[in-house]
Amino acid sequence: MSSLLIGLIAVLLASNAPAAVTNLIAPSTLVSTNAASTNDPVAQELKKLMELDDAAQAEVDGWLRENDKFTASGAGIADTEMNRRIRKRFEPVHQGYEDLIKRYPTNADTRVAFASFLHDMGDNDGQVQQLEKARELNPKDPAIWNNLANYYGEFSPVKKAFEFYAKAIELDPREPVYYQNFATTVCMFRKDAKEYYHLTEQEVFDKSLSLYSKALELDPLNFQLASDLALTYYIIKPLRTEDALRAWTNALSIAHNEVEREGVNIHLARLKASVGRFSEARAHLRGVTNAVYADLKDIGTRSIEQKEKDAKETNSPPAQAQEPKAK
């Protein structure tokens, strides 16, 4: 399921829409270093190990998808057995990272890659230990600061994440992912951001939107980034309708395929219906034909009908008092 579709479901179906959208927009995955592309012998060893890591991840993903299908028909492997197989499959990769670090303890890139592996394995303590050591070894690598900020944004202290994203941007102000992750974390942890930056909630939203806008300025054709920015408006109360419409219109202009375009049209229909632009809202929904959006289109259509009915009743003239009947 695409993240845009998840957003549609969260916004249109959740009883607590702001919380649903907040949970949807999460920081991008760990940024990989570029060192493995060099001709350095250590980098070449790391490159091969990362390829083994990717191959193991892909194989395990296949196992899980296949087992899900079997489980649906009552023939899946028990979780304990699947976990055993997964651990066994990743053992040589884990050992490979440990061996490489033992031989090259001062190589920061190896530790960053190992931290990413540990993150995927759910070893959060191991992940942060490797990242902090990498930062100590190479404090001028912005990716390390970003990765640590991702960690602290998830596991706290969140205010440390704000500091580390700012440092990553200071070291590389042309990397859009750092702004995007920073914007996401500010938006998700508004209370912490209010305290850390001494801002009102509306000013926190402004800060988050500004960071998203900077990321989009650096990567203007990134549809996921554009839709993340647009989704943020659902959290803001009162809704900044015109700004939200501009954001979704921009996302529509850079959508890569019909699935993305139709998803945006559902958002545009919802927003326009909310401000009484019912004919425009219907026009957006008429352009939605993909079966994946059938239920959401139906929900949107019924919502437009109800809003239009409510608007007519609200604006209808008061009922005339009847003349008393002659006795």
C-alpha cells in the first residue's frame, strides 16, 4: 500500500484525523554513506558486505510475503520458526560487520552501515552505540548527524534530534532529506518544539512548513516530499485551506503516474468540499477511476452530498409562520 493511500485512509476514515496524519508522516530511512563507491580497499570490502546485507534483506522479505499468503490459508510457518530462520539468515551478515569493525575500528563508514543493519534488526541500543562512535570518528559527516537525529527523534530525547538535524544541515545545506526529516520531527513533536524554540503552536507549524518548503526547493520533483508537505495541513487547526490547496495542486503537477494523480484528486475533492466548492470537488472525483481508490471515492462522494445538503439546509430561508385558521 502506498504512503499516499495510507494518508487518504487516515484522513478520511480516522476518528482522530490529526493524530492519524501525525503518525503517518515519519522521517525517511537512514541515509547511506557514499564511501562504499570509492576505490579504497576498506570501502570495497564494505561495499561487498552491504550487498550481502541487501540480498539477505530481500530474501527475508520474500519469505515473509510468501508466509503471509500461506498463513491466510492456514498453512503458514509459526512465528518462532520464522524468527529462527531469519536470525540464521542474518548471522553471517552480522558477523561480517563485526569482523570488519574489528579489523578497521577507526572506519566511521563501516559503523554507519552496521548501525543501519542493527536498526533493521531492532537492536536500537547497538544502533546508537555505533552511530555515536561514528560521530566521534568523523564529526564532519552530516549523514551521521542525520541518522543520530532520526534515532533521538524516535527514542528521545527529541530535543537532541532538533540539535542534530540542524548540525547536519549546517554541514550540508544542499541535502533535502535533512530538511524533510527535520520538518517531520518538528511537526510530530510540537510540544517539544514549542519548548525548545520558544514558539507558539502556529509558529511551530510555520517552522515545519518552512523546512518542508526548503527541502522541496532543493528537490522540486519529489512527489513524496510534496505530498508530505500537503498532508501537514490536515494537522493545522484552523485549516489553512488555500495553502493546502496550493500544496496539493503542486503535488498533482509533479505526480509520476495515474495512481498518484488520482490519490491527489481525492485530497483536492475533500478540501474543496469542505469550503463549499462542490462542483469542483465532484470534478476531481470523476477523474478517479482506479479500483484501488473505489472505496475512498465512494466515501468522498457521500461526504460531498452530505455537506451540500447541510449547506442548503443552513442557507434555506426560515419557514413562514402559518396564518391561524379561521374558526
